[in-house]
Amino acid sequence: MKPRCLLHVFAFLATVNPLLACELNGLTEAVDRLKGGNEPNARYGAEYCVKILQGDTESVAPLNLLLNATVAKDERLKEAIRNCPVEMYKRAC
């Protein structure tokens, strides 16, 4: 009985854990930090945000790379921007 219960708990955590990584407040803070940062990354970040708001989902990957480079030293923000869906990027932009 106990192994079966543990199996259910681990299956639940494996399913829910990636969803808990993305945090809207942290993602918004990272996007704001990128847009207020050094050129040309700030301009590229703003352009990718505009494309995402227009429905271009392919711009999420380059924006994510820029965000990771911007918040490389801040572990809290690195964790907050991990595994975010496109809708969260739209809300953050």
C-alpha cells in the first residue's frame, strides 16, 4: 500500500512541478529589467515582446535567451522564468 501511495505522490509532483517553476511576477520583473538594461539587448527584448503580443510564438525562444542572460546572477529570477508558457510571456510583456 505504501509503495503505491508514494508512486501516486511522485507522479503528481512530476506533473505539477514544471508548472510551478514559472512565476508571473518574476517574469515581469525580468522583462522590465531587460527593457531597462543595456542596448542592443533592451531594444531586442522590446521587439520580441511586440512580436509575441502580435501572436508570433517563435519569438519566445530568443526572448527567453535574452532574459536568461540578463538575470544570470539572480537565482530567484532564473527560477521564475523557467518553463513559462507563451501566455505568461504575453502577460509579462
